[in-house]
Amino acid sequence: MFEKTEVTLDELRHLVSERAMEGETVLLNMGPQHPSTHGVLRLLLELDGETVINCIPDIGFLHTGIEKNMEVKSYEKAEVMTDRLDYLNTVGNNLVYCLAVEKLVELDVPMRAQVIRVILTELQRIASHLVWLGTHALDLAAMSVFLYCFREREMILDILEMCGGQRMMTTYIRPGGLWRDVPVEFEEAVRQFLKVFPARIDEYEALLTKNPLFLERTTKIGVLSREDAIRWGVTGPSLRASGVGHDLRKAQPYSGYEQYDFLVPTHTEGDTYARYVVRMEEMRQSVRIVQQALDKLPFGPVRSNNRKFVPPPRSELSTSMEALIHHFKLWTEGFDAPKGSVYVAVESPRGELGVYLEGNGGPKPYRVYWRTPSFVNLQILPLLSKGHLVADLVALIGTIDIVLGDVDR
Amino acid sequence: MNEHLSTTVQSLKDQYGAEVSEFRSEVSLVVPAEQIVAVCRTLRDEFSFEVLSAQTAVDYWPEQEPRFHMIYLFYSLAHNVRIRLRVPLNGNAPSLSTIEGVYPNANWHEREIWDMFGIRFEGHSDLRRILMPEDWEGHPLRKDYPLGYEEVQFTFNYDEIDARKPYAKE
């Protein structure tokens, strides 16, 4: 039986300043149950009065062993684990996993499925940014923005429910296409959302963009220089707010993103306000992408016809023996993937979401590694928070936009 | 293969004797563990691979030579290309030098690899467990670490079950 050991101050000596050992500064525990840490994040703070001298993040409270669990499931069954990573970007997680599987086994995806994938991931990006905006403003004591944001997010979740039957954990995108075609009401629902949403962004901006209290709390807070952002591997809106116009949808297009006309908003200040401006503009650009995708939505199948990887439709099972064999084989054993490894990355609302997938010739992934943007971006919190007040630390956690399911996996 | 990528690969081949392989148009280089810091520095300074996208490991147990592969994924913002390094590591408790000095964000990646695979990084500034609790025993992502069907350990039978549990006891 092992003894429960506590971490002593002596073991953290290399992380805090000399003054903490003398007792001149205060060590304060923040979280893991703190409303402004957006989940279960624990921060050990070294404070001089109210000024943060050192900030030591402690993560892992939400570790669920997803990578280990995926290794014992077949490629198709492992996909349900992916929703549970970043629970604000479930469609995006499905997408990157399916793209990786499709690349590993060289599976084609029909045009219609690709366009629907783009529509849903962009809607999901808006939903994720709305949660970020609502909670970020709430942390900075702007209560009403939160309520408006969740009102619009609900519209998006209704659309997801219409498609996949679930509001959040949809698992709607599957290797080789989609689970099924979208219902007939889908187009009308998305058009309705596109009609009301741009005016709603203006409403949020009217509440925040020129609000002196909001400006006071965000400008010049947590300035991330361009060099630091690149050195620390920061991606997503945080990188773009520091003046690097890098977006994987433009740099390495997937699912036909090269066909859409949209801008990559950037800002040069690199502070909390710049990140706010970039994310607001990203929502507008996502609306543009959804509009274009919906206008060109082609007719056709939504699943690949390759029966070795994609189960046949149920209607065929009673008439075709091959279909029955394929159905049975795919749902019991799954398909074999070749020996080799691929890395696929997409632009999630938080940055580069990548999956490293290694196959060994069998029906189960040998290794799945998730390069999650929150995990990498959270590392800059100690850097950003140095010298700021504890109250600003709350703004900084919000502005990095972490999801703890994404950090801890 | 992209022009910049092929010059990089050719140069690393000449300088460090790296073995090159390509799968689904992704380039992997196998480099020996002793040279990893030098290779990283070359990649960053001479070939502008400014970003360490990710760093992870794969366990090939029960093979022993190599048992692990350390995997580094680099991305070049300037040239928009990716490159992957693989470092084979032998034995149950391997170690190699940290690349924290070249890419600071390797800090947490390496802590995670230590936590999950039990690979030590020499010269790392803060090598503690990151996802599992500090007093956890074993390294969960190793292939000899069981998943499921595990007997529940209570205080009265902890040692008895622990003795026959199949994880690497170093």
C-alpha cells in the first residue's frame, strides 16, 4: 500500500521566487472549484499583495484516459470518445478524427458530405465563440452578454440536434462521410440563423466594444508578443491577435475550404482586447462561409460507396448478401488500416487541433495522440499573468479560451 | 515533396545520417537520441521550423529494441510545411535530453510523456507528473499497463493484487 504523499513547498522551490521561501510573499491556491477557471483548473499563485509574481497551473483533474481508451476500440467505435475531448467543439473533433482515418485508409468523401461538414463546423465555431464571449464577459462582470450569447447558441444546438439527434455529443461526421443526410428542415433553420445572427453580433459589440469598463479591464492586459506566441507554439485567435495571420483553413485547406471566400482577421496589439476583436470578427467570417456553403450545397450521397470501410445502408441488408456480410464484418470486427502513421490538423475555435494516428495493420488504432490547442495555449498563462493583478488573471484565463476537457483529455 | 522540405531532408541526411521515410506524403526522419537537441536547433535556426506543434511517444512493447519511439512534429510558418522526427529508444526506462531550451513549449509535452510513458528527460526544468496525481504508480499509456478488467484494490488486498499486476515495476 503506498502512502498518500503531499507536494511540499520544497518540491516547488524551482517554480517560486526566493521571497516565497522567506515568507515575504503569499502562496495562494485558486481553484479547482472556482467559477472563473472555466472548469477544473487549479492555479497556485505567488502573490505580493495583489500582484501575481508566479502562477503555476496544475491540470489533470479532468483526465479521462481518452487516448488509452481509443486504443482498444475499432476505428469507427473509437470516434465517440472524440466528442468528449473539447465539449464545445464536438463537430470539429469528429471532423479531425475522421479526416485522419480517411487519410490513413485512403477513403474518399462525397462532395455533399464535405459541404455539410463545413457548415456544421463553422456553426460549431460560432457556438464555441459565443460560450467564450458570454463567460469572458461574465468574468468581467458584464452579466447580460452571457444571456444573449446563450440564446443564439441554443439556435445552433437546435440545428445540431436536428441533424444528429444530440445537442452536443453528435458523432454525426463519420469516416467516409456523415451518419445520414440532413433533414429537409435543415436548410431553412440555417438560413433563419444566418438572417438573425449578424445583427446579434452588432448587439454584443454595442454592449462591449466601446464600453469603458470593458476597455479598462482588457486593453494592455496580458500582452503576448509575436515572438513569444510563435516560440510557445500558440495557435488560433491568440496567435492571430499577436499579428500572425496563420489559419489552417487557409494554409492547409481541408474539406474544400479553399473554395470559400473569407478573411483571416488579425490584430497587432496582442492584448486581451485584441483577442476579443479577432474572435468577434471570426464569427462574422464564419457566417460568410456558412452562407456560401449553403448556397452551393450539392445533391448526392453523403457516405462513401466503399463498402470495405463504410457500412451499407440498412435498406440493402434484406436484398443483398454482400451488404449483409459487409455490415456484419464492419460492426463486429471493423476495418483494417495499414501500418503507418498520419498527422492531420484542423483549425478549431481554439487553434490547431491535431490528431496523430498510427495503425499497425489491425482494426484498432495502435496509438492516437491528440494535439489539443488548449493544452498548448494554457502554457503561456504564467508568462501572461506575471505582474498583473489577481482580478486580471480572471480575464486572462478567459481570453486564452481553454476547455478543460481539451487540456486534460 | 515541397522544395524547402526536400532541401531540409537532404541536409539532415548529410549532417546527421537521418533515415527518411514517406507515408501518405508525410515525411518522417529517424534520428539518433544523442543528436536530438542539435537536430532541433538546426531545424529551428537554419530551416525556420519555428513551431513545435506536438511531441509524443509510441510504445512498441513487447519489443525492447527499440521499445519506444519519441515523435516530434514541427511546423514552419514561413514555408507552410510539416516535418516529423522519430527517435528510437531502447529498454524499459529510457531517457534522452530535453529540447526545452530550443522550443520552450516542450516543457509540458515532456512532462506529459514522462507521466504517460515513463521516459525521462535530462535537463528538464520541472519534470513532475502533469495529468495523473503526484503519487500515481505506473505510466498509463504504456502497452503493458492494463485497461479495464482490473481487480479493485481495497486496503486489505492491495499488496496481493499489486504483486501480480502487469505493469512495469522499476
